Amino acid sequence: MDITRIEAAAGRLQGHARRTPLLSSPFLDEIAGRRVLVKAECLQHTGSFKFRGAWSALSALDPEVRAKGVIAFSSGNHAQGIAAAAKGFGVPAVIIMPADAPAAKVAGTRGLGAEVVPYDREKEDRDALGARLAAERGLTLVKPFDEPEVIAGQGTCGLEIAEQAAEEGVTEADVLVCCGGGGLTSGIALALEAKAPGLRARPAEPEGFDDVKRSLAAGTIQRNTAMGGNICDAIVTPQPGNLTFPIMQRLCGPGLAVTEEEALRAMQLAARHLRIIAEPGGAVALAAALFRASEIEGEAVICTVSGGNVDAAILARALALDI
């Protein structure tokens, strides 16, 4: 994994992915005590950054292999990214989704033409299930984060952050990234290493599911004990990836963790002051920027809002908070 692969992915994504904006608000700056710049990947196709990695991975496949179809496992955002990319290429897509995945994400995935196969995230091994179905049906498995071309696609977000930060006059800052298995975090970290070395990626996670934060602190991969029970479903993963962790270990600063309520508060503040809709897992980096200010250094902080696919009930809960 290096910048060459990310730049190649950027070339294949040209004309397909959106260059999402870098937003700001004086109200958020006041809360954080520093300048806050928000990379709004919730405005990407399918409502999250995952479209980047999906298109990158499918576009890199041999056309004959791609024509047989692809399979993926996801709680929703990777699912929709793969479904949209498969639809764009006119090939079949099978998505293995947790039985408790948000209804909006399940509906969105099916609406893009993919077949959805539910599984119990507490009792079933999604990797084993995906491998079995791929073998049975002749499908190509596209992993959600531990896949080179997926990481490269997510790294294109980092290329944009480097360019946009420079346009804003920001050359030194922490870049907080909503982190599950580490595909987006490691991709952004690689891009920043090459294009904006003064910017440092840092993973942000929900408390209780902060495997990347703990892994970085320990120096070895740590696993979460639970695999459900948090509203930040999009970034609840068992552990960092075998490909992503060494990249994060080499390039990232310490991890940050926020509570569910802080993620909900960040969702409301994003809606009120940036006019964007974030899902809980997509809001943890903004929550860390706003509510973990003592753990951040510098006059500016950049954070991703990585997804906006949220059920109405959760959004209503966030908007109803008294803050």
C-alpha cells in the first residue's frame, strides 16, 4: 500500500465519486475551542465514503471476473457502496448484512438491486459465511476494509483533505477519522503522509468498541468482546484489519473514544450548524473534535463525517436532545 495505488484509484474514480466539501461553522469552533473543519463524506454517493472503496475495488477487477458478480459483508454503508458500484458495472451483488442492521440501510441496499443475506452478528462468523457463498456462487469477495483496492479508494478522501486543507491555509492539524476496521483511517493516513505530512490521522471510535485505540496503545491487535449493542453500528467491528493496523500503527496518532450521547449531540450540532445529516458512527470524529478538545493539540482540527445513513428514530432522538 502506497500513494501510487491511491492515485491510481483516484484516476478510476474520476467522474464517478464526488469531491465532498470541507465545511465549517463558527459555532462549532466556539465549542471546540479551535477551528473545526468537517469533511462531509455523508454527501458522497450512497451517503458514505464507502462508495470510494467499492468503486475502486470493482473497477480494478478483471472484467471477466467482475461479470460473475461480487459479494460483501456490511452493516450497511459498504453494502450500499458495493451495490451501487455493481449496479454501475451491471453485475450481480450479494450482501451479507447483520440481522439488526438499520432498516434504512437494508432498504437502501435492496433498492440498489443487491441481494441481502442476513446473519446473526453475535453467533455467526460473517467472514466464513462470505467465503462459503463466494465459493458456492463463483462470486468475488470484496472485504469492507482489509482489502488493498478498498483502502486505496478510501485514501482518495485523504487526497482531497490534503488539497482542501491547503486551500484553507491549514498545514498542521490532527485529522480525526471515524474508524471501524481502519480502511478509511489507513487510506487517509497514507495519503496525508505523501501529500500533507503536517496533517496526522487519528482514529475515533465509540467507547466500549475502541479496539483500534486499544490496539495502538498496546502495540498489538486487540479484539472487542461484544459485537453489538451500540448505536454506532457502522463502525462496530471485531478488531482492526491485518492490513490496516500496521499502517495505522506507523502513521496514526493516539485513538479517541466518545460516548453514544456525545455522538448523538454531534449529530444534532452537524444538522443545526452545517446542515448535514450524520449517522451515529459517522459522527464520532466530530464528537471527538467537540468533546475531547483536551486530547487534541493545535489551532485547527479536521474531522470526517463519514456517513449519513440513519434511521428516522435515531435521528429524532439526536435532534430532541437538550444541548
